[in-house]
Amino acid sequence: MWGNLSRAWKICFEQAWLSYCSGSFPIGAAITDENGKVISAGRNKVYEKSQEPGQICNNKIAHAEINAILKIDNLETNRNRKKYSIFSTMEPCALCFGAIVMSSIKNIHYAAGDGLAGAANPVNGNDYIIEKSISVHGPHKELEIVQLVLKTDFVLRRGHDIDRIITPWKRDCPKGVELGERWLNLVKGGSAKKNYKRLNERAGHSKTSLMK
Ligand SMILES: [Zn+2]
């Protein structure tokens, strides 16, 4: 499956994995230009203390899509921005959907739906949003499962309000949540721990709080 993915999706999931290894929500995003070339990538850095210049971290709004958007020229002088597409491993929330609308990005692709916080629904928007004619593509049948494995593992590990968060995901993608629960148990167990450590090292994080 990985070999058949577009470069944008690969970058999205690489970014999500980096966030997972760094202790932030495992969500990654990428933006492609009018020719389909990836021109920006960003990831969730809500629980991180450092960031590259021009990005945000250590803040509840340090979302993947926001960090990706902060790297592009979205001013009126760049007319090509209307031909850009944004990819995200998770359905954009109200914050990110608003940033996408205000950036005049017309195409949204997301891997997993988010029955809890997802808000990529231009049909129910006000006149301003509807006039933008934004097209939304998602969820992605296979990538949705991958994303929810990471997200389920992450929220279980952090001890978030599990029922409130996971119940809507379970409704939309039970397989992803189930595999996420199993993945967590596997990593906490024995044999998978080595693989997990190796993957972390490849991602540049030999030790993370997630291993504790
Ligand atoms: Zn968001």
C-alpha cells in the first residue's frame, strides 16, 4: 500500500509519525501547488517546546494544517493559491478548516474522519464559505485505519477522556480503533518494543516519553 501512495500522503504520514514519536497528537499535513507538487508540510506540535522558525508549538492551536499553511504564500497576490490542495491524516477541525477557507485553498483531502472534532463540511457553512466552492475528499478507506491506530494508541496512552473521544471514532472506523488498542498492548509488551524503538531512532527520537 505504501508504495502506491502519492508523495503528499507519504509526507503526511511521515509527519504524523514524527508527532507521535515527539509526544504530540499524531497528525500530519501537506500542501500541493497547482502542479500537484508538495510545497509545504506541517505537523501537530501541541505538546512540544520547540519548533522551526515560522511554526507554532506548545499551544492548543499548534495543529498540523496550521503549521503547513504557515509555510505557504496565501496572500491575494498569489493567485495560484486557489489551485492548491491540502492533505491531512485527520479531518480538519473547525480551526484548521477556517484557516483553509481563509487561505482560499479549494481542495481538502483527509485520511480519517473525525466524528469528535472534524469540521470539514462546507455545505453547512455560511454564504462566505459556500461561495468558496471547496471540495472535500475523505475519508480514505485504507489510510483511515492507519491514522486511527495511531490516534487511538495516543489518546489511550495519555489517558484522555477515552469514552468521549473514542466512541465516535469507533462508530466510523471500528477496525482502526480495535487495531489501535491492540497496537498499544503490543508495544507495551515485549517483541514489538524493539521495532518501536528502531522506528523511533529512524525518526530521530531514540527516547521519547511514549516509551515510558
Ligand atoms: Zn485542527
